Amino acid sequence: MALGKEEFLKSLGEPKILIALVSVPLAVLLDQLTKLWAILTLQPLLDNREPMQRFLTVVDGCFRMKYTENPGAAWGLLRNASAEWRIPFFILTSLVAIGAFIWFYRKIEREQKWLATAISFIMGGALGNLIDRIRMGRVVDFIEWFVSLDQPLNLGFMTIEAGEKHWPTFNVADAFITAGVIMFILEMMLFAPKKSEALE
């Protein structure tokens, strides 16, 4: 049922609506601005002849900014698949996921501000990466975490060889999605059980 003008204005005052109106655009804006910075600042560095000049070091030995483009999903999943079906597939799955989160968001109760923020972060991050896929067919990544091992590390059940070990390069949208997922898990583990106990 369509909302009248008064009902619509009243709904904007709902805490979860205000959270979404702030968090989602903020996530998208920060993501797109940092990606623009990466394109203008980091992408030209890839032309340097010296490998050590192809990135910006933030914390020596563990954190740097390096421009990459990921045509696939997380961890490079399906990155080598044909663009003819890969791009529409990722766009469609992103739209379905965002639609599912919007449906779920409508079910959130007024006092569940933490959960509302978590879902808003996930939706904002998903929209940021969706914009990349629609615009370029791939996602811009530039945040690179790694650790340098001088010698092999024996963990008992496995041995990690010496050298640089990288976490997959990511972006601000991925960071918002990860933060939202962690908040969602905490909500389910910490707050949901207390709510259930209160209703008993």
C-alpha cells in the first residue's frame, strides 16, 4: 500500500530509516572517491620499471596501496570466466542480494539499530562494487595487506614457505561489507539470544 505524504515523512524519522539514509550513501561515496583516487594516483605507478615503485607503502612490511582490477568475485572467483556471461551474472547476483537485504531490512524492528547499521554497511558496500561492475565490468581494488616471512613457518599441521604472503587485495566497499557481516554475526551471537530470553 502506498504511503501518503504525512506517513512518508513520518517514516523518515524512524531510526532504521535514518541509519540507512546516512550509512548507505556514506559507504558508496567513500568507496567511489577512494577508487577514483586509486585510478588517478596508483594506476599510473604500474608503468614504473622498478617493481618496488609500483605501489605506495603505508606500513613497511605489511600494508601498502597497489592498484589492481578484479573481474571476478572475492578471492578472484570466476575471474577467468568469459566476460559475456560473467559480467551479467555478477550484476544480477548483486541486484538479487541487495533486493534480499532490502526485504530483510524492512523486517528489522525499531530498536535494532546495531542490526540496521550492519545491513546498511553491507548494502552500501554491495552498491559500491555494483557501480564498478556496471561501469567497467570489473572492480577496482587497491588495499593490500601482507606479511613477509624470512624463513618457513612450521604450524605443526602445515608449513608456510618463506616470502611475502598476501591477503587478497580489496577496497573500501569490501571493508564495509566485512564490517557489516561481523556486526551481523555479533548481533546473532550476543543480542538475539538476550532478546529471546526477554520474550520467554
